[in-house]
Amino acid sequence: METERQLLDSISGGERAALRRLYDRYSGYAMAIGLRYIPDGDEVRDVLQDSFVKILTNIGRFDYRGEGSLKSWVSRIVANQAIDYLKHKHLQFTDVVPDSADEDEPDVGEIPPDILDGLIGQLPTGYRVVFNLFVFEQLSHREIAQRLGITEGTSSSQFFRARRMLQRMIRDYISKQQRI
Amino acid sequence: MNKDKWTQQLHDKLADREVAAPDDLWADIEAALPEAPKEKGTKKSLMIPLRRWAVAASVAALLTGGGYLWWKADQPKPNGQELAATTTVFTPQKPESPQPEAERLQPEAEPTLPELETPQPNTKALLSSVKPISSEAPHSSETPVLSDKLVPAETSQESSSSQASESVSETANPTDETKEEKSADVTIRQLETQIALLTPKSGEQAALSLYASNGLSDQQKVYGVRMSDEMAERYDLSQYMPVSGARTRAAANTIYLVGYEERQKHYQPLSFGLSVGYPLSSRLSLSTGLVYTRLRSDFTSVMNDMSILRQQTLHYLGIPLNAQYHLWHSGSLNVYLSMGAEADYNIKARMVSKGVEQQMDRDHWQFSMQGAVGIQYDVLPQLGLYAEPGVKYYFDNGSSVRNFFKDKPLNLNLQVGLRLNITK
């Protein structure tokens, strides 16, 4: 398989087809990321299109730092684009789940990934964004606070509430499955 | 990041998941892409061209200078006042056909003889001072060395030095070849050159210059990032403070975030321009023109291991007004003082982050004052290379745009250029 370095070399060598190869290679990955922020298929399409136009037109400025760095760059751009889109639609951070005692953590091992992503997509927008940034973009609460213009405390509480809500949804899903 | 086990498990399960993107998405993306080769080309040619422009401008100036001399060469040589132009006629003609030049020289030089014969006594008196000059062939062969230092760009260096060295061989050759017959002729020609170099300095000259200018250093700074007041309020800082009783407010104590900083780097300003000089008296002249300046800055926000780079480019168009006072000259060398002011208008401001252009306000008018010492070396009587090391002060224009001028209002700069002296 073509390495990221080889792909980038082909692109910088002016090979137009290499742009398509980059898209083919990462569009599925980008789509999954996009849907995790914006569950609506039509909306995420626009975000993805803008992200790839941005990626492909700015590929010359990408700073290669080893295999995998291109993939994480793609992920960052898609996440940023999705957040900007949500911000534009007035991203709000609310508390919709009352604090309750911790319950058992449901096992995610047996649950199909598309169901898990679907459940993440059902989280309220503010929770979802913070949760994704923390879990998948691996940002700290400090960085999330900076990125979203909220306090570190808000980021932290949004995350824990999102986590608790997601766990409850997973438990509901599991119990529903067991009833069937 | 202390992610718990459950979260980590979720991450591992979903992080590399893929979902098929819509089928027709690529077509839309491709339609929105600029032509690939064009994109690649423009990026490269946009980065370097400013220096190239300076080179091109210098070459253009050289050509213009050559053209001007060429034109002058075709003019009849009626009297001694035109001497400045006539003597140097040899120089531009040389590069065309070096071989038959020696023959062609003769008839051309002849007509100037009778004119100069009249002031015989003068010539004789000057002859003694001319001798050392003629043996000063190295004087002109030094030209390339000097021009190396003065001309901003390689191409113009080459062309100017080659032109200069050709003019050297020009004057040297006839002396060798036709020594006995032409010695008087040559001496007179050198005399003419000497007179030509001296006469225009009386102030009866307008000047056209092309120049490039650079600051002498980049400017770099690192700032800490303050904790926001509301965030600081969340921490009970008072318990750590030695002063008892006083309720410590975050606003009163700046708290810098660990691992956060903002770096800014201002690259040295780069300008080039065109100016026209007008003599007021034999020592004083005024010059004005049009100057383009480009300022580039990098702002990097660092948040632990993540950094965001924003690149700012500002383009200014300015009008300088300078007065030059000629201090001293010897041979082809001129030393002068220059003082003046400049108004720059920000024609374009651009801020780019991660390849995405962000909105940015243009800078206000920027006023500055400058003083410099200039050294000019005339490669030809009509064409000089000059360097002006100087000091420039930029007044605070009150705008929120951060740039080199705000960070370092007083700075040293070096302007180098070509000056075309137009004899009136």
C-alpha cells in the first residue's frame, strides 16, 4: 500500500490522480468523524466537501511528521470544519441530565460500531462536541475550552454528563436487545 | 490526558471506523478545486517573487540607463556642455561589437578633439592630474567588487559589473593597441571622462532611482497567555497568597497558563520603489516617488503540544519625501545625507491560518521619518549605484494590527539602488 509519504510526493509532483487517491483513502474515515459531530447526512456532506477542498488546496502547506500525520491532519480539519459549522448554528452548552449516582459502565465490546456512533450522534450538540474532542481528537479540557471559547470547567462537566448519558443510552440499547 | 478505561475502549473501537462517503461527493470536490499544476506553480512563484522583482527592476533600470546612453550617443556633440554624454558614448557601444570597436572609435573620437584643443592650456594643466588617473585602471576594475556590495540582486550584479568591466577594457584597449598614435587622443578622452564626472555634480541634474530596501533584522517575541479572570475566580487563590485579609482577585494578579504561549515573529520589511530627484541647489536636492513595502509576520499560539500558526502579510504603498544634502565627492564616489518622511497606505492585509484565509482589518495610514547616510558610486557618469544605511522611525498609527512597525518603531535599514542622473 502506498505510504503517506509516497502519496504526498506524488501530489507535490503534480500528479492530479494522487489527489483522488488521497480522497479515496480518507473519505470514509472523514465521513465517520463528520457524522459523529453532525448526525444529519445532508449537513455532513457539505462539511465534508468543504473539508476536502481545504485539505486538497492546502496540501502543499502540510507539514509531514511521519506516517499517520496526514491522517490526523485530515481528522483535525474535518473536526474543525464540523465545529465551525455547529458554531455557526449557535452551538449551545446545556445541562440536560441531572446528576445521578454512577451506575455500572456498560460493555461496549459487543455493540456494533455503527450503533455506538449513532448513539453518540444522539447526544445533545454541546455534549457531543466536547465528548468527541476529548475522546477522539484527544484534546485536554484546557484545549477544548480554548477551542470552543468556554471554561475548562464547562468542558469537563459537559464531558462527564455526555459520558453518563451515553452510558445510559448504551444500557437501554443492551436491555432492548436482550428483550428481543 | 487521563482518559478512563471505558472511554479508551470506546475510542479504540470507533477511532478508525469508516463510513462510505456519498458517491457524488468527489465530483463536487473536484469541481471546487483549482487546477492542480496552477495551484502548485502560484504558491512557489508567490513566495520568491519580491526579490526577483527587485532584480528585474534593477535590470530594467540598467537597460533604461543603457538606452538613455544609447540615445545620447546618437545625438550630435556640439559643445563642451554635452561633454558628459559624449565621452561615455564609448561605453554602451562597446558591448555590441567589441572587435571592430577600435577602428570605429577613431572617427568618433576625432570630432571631439578640435573642441578640446581650444582650451589647450587647461588641458595641459589638468594633464598631470590625469596621468595618475589613467594608471588608475584598477580604479575602474574595482567597480565589480563595489557593485557586489551595493546591488541587491545577483542578476543586476552580473550585468552591472560586466558592463563596468567592459567599459574598463574599452578604455584600456585603445591605449595598448595604438599607443603612439593615440596617446594624446586617449589622454584627452580620459580628461573628458574626468570632466564629465565633475561637471554634473554642480547640481544641474535630476535623478531617477530604482531601489530595494530591507530592514536589518527580524523581530521575535514570546508572550505568556493569561488565565481568564473568570477561570482564575474558580480557583481559590487567596489561600496561596501571603497577604492575609485581602481577598485576592484574579484581575489584580496576572496568572500565566503553563504550557501556553504566543510567539510572534516579524520578518524584516522588504520594500522597493522608484523615486525621482530634483536639485534645488548644487548641494541640496529633493526626491519623491512610490515605494512598495511588504511585511510578513507569523503568530503561533501554543497550547501544550498543539500549536496554531497564523501568517499575516501586509502590503503597503507609500510616498516618500526626502531631502538630500551632498557632503563630499571624489571621482565617482559621492557621499550625502538624506532625511525625510514617508506615508504608507495599507493596500492589502491577509491573515492565513492552516491555509484558510481569515478576516482581517487593514492597517491605518503609517507615517514614518527617516535619516540616512548615502554613498553613491557612479559606474557611468549617468548611472550610479548607491547604498543608504539609515535609521527609520515609524509613528504609532493607533491601529490594532500587530506588525514590525509597532514592535520595533525605530530600526536600522539598508536601501540599495540604481540612480539614473539626467543632465538638464
